[in-house]
Amino acid sequence: MPETYFEAINLGKTYKTPSGDAVIVKGFDLKMQKGEFVCVLGHSGCGKSTVLSMVAGLNDISEGSVLLDHKEIEGAGPDRGVVFQSPCLLPWMTTWDNVMLGVEQVYFHATQEERNQIVEYYLNAVGLHGAKDKRPSELSGGMRQRVGLARAFALSPKMLLLDEPFGMLDKLTKFELQQVLIDLWNRERLTAMMITHDVDEAIYLADRVVMMTNGPAARVGEIVKIDFERPRDRRDIMSDPRYLEYREQLISFLEERVYQMDEAA
Amino acid sequence: MNGAVVDTTTAPPEGAVKAKKSKFTYNPNRVAHTLNKLGLGYFSPFARLIGKDEPAKQLREIALNTLLPIVAFAGFVIAWAVLAKAVQTDSVQIPSPHQAWYALTGTAIPAFSHPFPESIEGLEAPYFADNDGMDPKSINGFAQAEKLAEKEYMISQQERVDKFLARSEEAAAEGDTEKAAKYKENSEMFASKTYQGNKTFYDQIWISLLTVAIGFIVATVVAVPIGVLCGISPMFNIAMNPLIQLFKPVSPLAWFPIVFVFTTWGIATPPSDSIWQRALFTSAGVVMLCSLWPTLINTAVGVASVDKDHLNVAKVLKLGWAKRIGKIVLPASLPLIFTGLRLSIGVGWMVLIAADMMAQNQGLGKFVWDMYQNGDTMSTAQIIVAVFVIGAIGFFLDRIMLVCQRLVTFEEQNI
Ligand SMILES: Nc1ncnc2c1ncn2[C@@H]1O[C@H](COP(=O)(O)OP(=O)(O)OP(=O)(O)O)[C@@H](O)[C@H]1O
Ligand SMILES: [Mg+2]
């Protein structure tokens, strides 16, 4: 049994609202091995982003704790690279500078030459070398998200956190970027947690798909293990009989069992 | 299919030559865009017209943007002329447009009767010939007279220098080194002298600009850091707020005596020929105190409303405070800071005239004040010229700030 690298223990989030406490997430437990890719599925508003931002340290934890590499996380830090739905690039900086900003922070002991090489490597990896002097306003949505990916990977984080990174892209661009992501991931095998609304995306990318129950007090509902060996080929797995099985399992949970679990709770 | 065939066979050979030759092409669109960015959008229809980009539309635009204001201005001048005829007492009168023109240039427009008939009474034509034909009481005439006086002064100084040099050489030839050194010293003394004339209107414009620049720069240096602190720390903001609200509406006239105390205390009396007079700093201090507030408030708002996503980037990267401010907070709030700066320079220029009047700084305010003390129609006409000049400079300052503002404004990404 490989050891646990990431662990969310009894994680919970409660907001104080004028009409009393709003319990958004409660008793969220999840263990991940090093180098595992987990996708989180769930209905809109159930609390997926809340969980992810707590793990990222951008949102206070109300209850429970998060362990990463045997240490409890405290606040945000560059050991967890985050990619949001909107890439949040700094509009006054070029592509290069946006990536370099993080690299300078993490590789503060490296020489400028080494840092340049790192930035160069990741911009090449996401296919953006020609756009390194462009500003975000000059880039298309897909290109911006490529910068977002390069920026997160360039930190060499212990864990990668992605919140619907391709949610705003058209289908074709989405496929391209899934490829960029999984190619990069195949090289580095970072432990990754990714939120998505797209069942096919989850099956293509994930080792395990975690499905959350509906809020309030959302938690982990079911977990489906995706057993396709890597590297995966999109067409191969789509013609695999297991593909439909997984799909059926995920969709039926989201359409039926999630409601039964709510009633049981 | 067919079209392509026809194209290749009948393409005129000159066309190919032309395409090769004109590597540099006039791109009206790009020129117009650049003009817009520089705050000179007014000229972009002309640029497009030169490039033959929809000429009819450009002509309409030019007619609208140029003719209409000209017509309005002409209407204003006519109304002014009528008013000038009507508003007259025994002692004062509103100068006519022609009188204002004369007050600036020192020459009458030949088509009209002389605007100041009494001033040329008893004078033989050509009037004021030794001042290049300009009335020395007018703005340009006075400047010209000063220039001529300076020239004369320099010539007479040079004569003295030459005289003493000659004597010095003479003495040296006679072997009297002591005398030679003394004459030499004399010549150097005369060579170092500069003309101490009166300040002309144009000198005063420069002094005003210098004063407002000092006041504005100091105001910026003070306001931006305080504004950043207010934006970052709600506690500091709460602490500062009463002070800001209290001092923001205070008139420059009220600030003057207080600033005066400070400059009298803090600045040693400079030599009289220096431009760094105490009055200049007093005036700049008043400008600074009045123009501080828009920058301060806009900076605070800009810093406080930095996009949360951008701050999250700083959090994830664990940026230190210096980098957080330098790389995230300041760039993100620059557009608002520059909005504040633009307002500030407008306020500064506006209060400058009053500050100059009170402080007796040798700027445009002093000019207006002196002319007001003279009280005659010629002087009032010069004040009118000053009003136009003050307005025009204020407009240019605003344009410059607008361009700066455009340069720092980044296009927000909306994905
Ligand atoms: N500051 C807050 N105060 C109160 N409730 C909040 C606050 N922030 C978020 N919520 C609530 O928390 C719930 C979960 O939000 P969250 O963004 O985590 O959902 P999500 O699963 O990511 O949804 P989506 O799939 O649409 O992104 C929502 O119902 C939201 O209304
Ligand atoms: Mg979300």
C-alpha cells in the first residue's frame, strides 16, 4: 500500500450569515497518493470551490485539517500551484513576466540564467514560446489558460489545484488544453486535484473521480477508480467498453444517488 | 476559378513594381490610432483624410469638430465686443477684443480704428519704431523692449570688459604686474554681470509652470504613499479620514498665511537675482496643500479595490510586502492614481493664480495682480490675455496627464 501524500481530514466550512450559520462543507475526508490525479465532480454550488480554496489556503478552514507531505497546511504558499477558471494573469505584465514572478519566488537561490531556462522550458511546454512578450489582453482565452498552466507548473509545487480550468473554453480549445495539461503532468507526475463539470474530462484525466454530495454540508459521496493505463489515448479509451461503464456510474450518481444520499443524511 | 486565371494573365507589370517599391506605406488607421492615444484625437480625421480613408466621412467629421467650435468662438467674440461697448464707466471699462489683441501684440489690426487712440496722441508715425513697431506697454512690446535693453546692456558691458582687458595688457607690457592683475580682475567682474531686467509675461509663465511643477511633485510624493497606506490598512484609513475630510475643502487663501510662516522659518533669504525666491516656495506650498487630496483619495480607492484574484496571486506566491506593492498593488491601481494626478494638476493650476497673488510670486498671478493695480483699460486688456493663456495652459496640462493616464491603463482581461 503506497503511503498517503495528501489528506483532508474532517474538513468543514461554515459561513456566518445574517440568517444563521451556513454549513457549506462538513466532514470532507479524502486521501491521495503522491502523483495521483483526482477529479472532483458535483452539482453547481455544492462546495467544490470552497474545498479547493481551503486546500489552497486562500479560504480559512472552519473545521478539520489538511495534511500535505506530512505537514499541516497553513495559509497559501507556492508549494500548491493553483489554476482558476479565469487564469488571473496580471494584465500589466507580459506572459514571460507572469511566469517569472513565481519562478523568482520559488527559485530565489538560483541564478538568473537558471530561472530563464525554467520559464523558457514551461512556456515551450505549453506551446507559447512565440507569445512570451505579449500581454494577457493580446492573448486568446485558450492562450491565457496555457500561461496559467505554465505558471502553476513552473513553481514545481507539491500539489496542483485546478478549479474548472477549462470551463470557459470552447470544446476544441478544451481538448487542446487537456492535452497540454496531461502531457505536462505525464512528465512531472504532480499530485493534482481538479474540479470539473465535465464527466468525459474527468474520465480522461483522472486516476480517481471523487463525487461530492449536494450541499448544505457537502462531503465525499462516491469515488470511482478509473483504471485506464497511462499514457492514455483519447480515442482508445472512448472505444473501451469500460468507458461507458464509468460514464454510467458517474452520471447515475449525479442524477439519482446523490439525492438518495441527501435524504439519508 | 475564372477570376484567378484572368488575374494572373492581365496583371499590369507596373503594379508589381509599385508593390515592391512602397515598403513604407502610410497606414491612416495606425496614425489615427496613435493620435488618439496621444490625446490628439482631434487630428485623427485629418490623418485619415490624408490616407484617403472614407474621405466623405472624414470631411463631415472635420466640419463638425473644427467648424462648429470656430463658429461658437466667433459668436463669443462678437458677444464680447457688444458687451465691451455696453459695460463702460468713467473710470473702468471692459476691453474690447481688439484692445485685448493690442494688449498682447502691441500692434493694431489695420482694418479697424486704433483701439487705444489716446496712447498714440501726439506721436509721429511710425509709432514706436525703436521697439520694432510694438507698443512697449503691451505684453509682446514689453518683452521686446526688455530684450533690446538686455542687448544694449550686454554690449556696454562687453565694451567695459574690453577696455579693462586692454588696460591690463598695457600694464603687463609696462611690467606693472600688480596693476595688470587689478585690471584683469575688473574685466572679469564686468564679464560676470548679467542683466537684471523686469520679468516679462513669458518669464512669468515659466515661473508659474515651475511653481506648479514643484507643488505638484511634492504633492504626489506625499499623497501616493499615504494613499497606498490608506488603501492597504483600514485602520490607517480610519485614522486619516477625519484629517482628509477636514483639510480637503480649505481654500488656498486660508492656507497661504500658514505656509508663509513655514517658508519664512525654513528658507533662508536667497539672493535677489535667484529664481528660487521664498515666494515661489510659498506659492508651491499652497499649490501642494490644495492639490494633494484628489491623488490621495484616488490612490486609496485604487489600492483598496485591487482585484481579489490579483491579490490571491500574491498570496499563493508568498510575495513579500515590497514585491506585493511594487508588482501587484501599485500597477493595479495606477489607472486610478493617474486619474487622481490629473485632477490634482487641474486643482493645482487653478489655485496657483491665487497663491501667486498672495505670495507675490513672480508668476502669472503676480502679473494679474499688478495689472489690476494699474487699473487702466490697457491693463485690464492684458488680464484678459492672461485669462486665455491660463486657460490654454491648464488645458495642455490636462492633456498631458490624460496621455499618461492612457499609457498606464491596461486592458482588463474579461475571461
Ligand atoms: N462568503 C460566503 N458566505 C456565504 N455563503 C457562501 C460564501 N461563499 C460561498 N458561499 C456559498 O457556498 C456554496 C458553495 O460555493 P462553491 O463556490 O464552493 O460551489 P461550487 O461547487 O464551486 O459551485 P460551482 O460548480 O458553481 O463552481 C454556495 O452555495 C455559495 O452560495
Ligand atoms: Mg466553483
